[in-house]
Amino acid sequence: KVPLEYAKKQHYIRKMEAQASKPDVTLTLPRMSFSMGGPAYDATRQVNPLNRYRGARNGTNTGGADIVMQHFATIPYNFPFELNVYVKNVEDGLQIMEQIVPWFTPEFSLTVKDTISTIEILNDIPIILEGVSEDDNAESGFDDNRFITWTFQFEAKGYFYKPTQDTAIIKKAFI
């Protein structure tokens, strides 16, 4: 089991270097941190914006009349993030990498059940492993605490949702 926390790589390295200057307190390695990048619109996955998901619910504030909930199409975005693994030796880093990389060929799909009001939407969210790199701080001296950083770059292909709208059920049509 390896502790995981949200922190950018540079921030976490500065934190470990500051801890190294205090001989009575040090961080236990291995450790992991992750950070998110800025989401980017993905035009290649865009569907017709007039596509709708619909679901019915009983209207409590409309005198008990049924209401149709409608939700317009999702907006596709790519969410980059990275996982940083900090270890004392290469063997620990390789053992952690052996547990992560085999799940991605190069993507791993999660089926997410999104519930928006009463509408349930099933989406497959592919998470793509884009690269793995290793950085050894070998320039440190013999007295310094040495650590190695493994960086895993991922991209999740997710969605943003527009708000749902209430519409009344059409019960009569005049022709």
C-alpha cells in the first residue's frame, strides 16, 4: 500500500527536499501524488447538440402532474492528469509500474453511471496511458536523501453536462 495525495510534482519534490533538511523528520517512501491538467474540448467526439436524453418524474409542485425531464447531449472534453511515484530505489518504482501498466493497452475503459436528476446515462470513459518516464535526482550528494520520480501521463475522455429542463407532457394535439 502506497499513500496517495493530490499535489503537483514540483510542489511535492520541494516538500521532500524541505523534509530532508530536518534530520529528525523524513517522508516515508514510496509515495504517490497526482495532479490534473486543464480540460480541453474534443471536437472529434461531438454529437448533434440537439440529441436529448429524456426521463419522467412525478411532479410534486405541479399538482401531481407528470413532468418530462430532458437533458441535451453531453459535451466531450479530455481531462489530462499525471500520477507521480516517488521511490528510494529503481526496484520499488518498477514494482509499482508493474501493477499499473498492464491494465492499459493503451487504454482502460470505465463504465460510469451518471444520474442527472432522474435520468440515468451510461457512459464508457476511456482512460489512456500516454507515457511513462523516470527522473533520477542523481545530482544530489552522498549525504542527501536520494529519490527517484516515475511520472505516468494519462488522459480521461469525459463529458460535461448541460442542466436538465422540465417540460410538461403533451396530452392533447390539435390538428
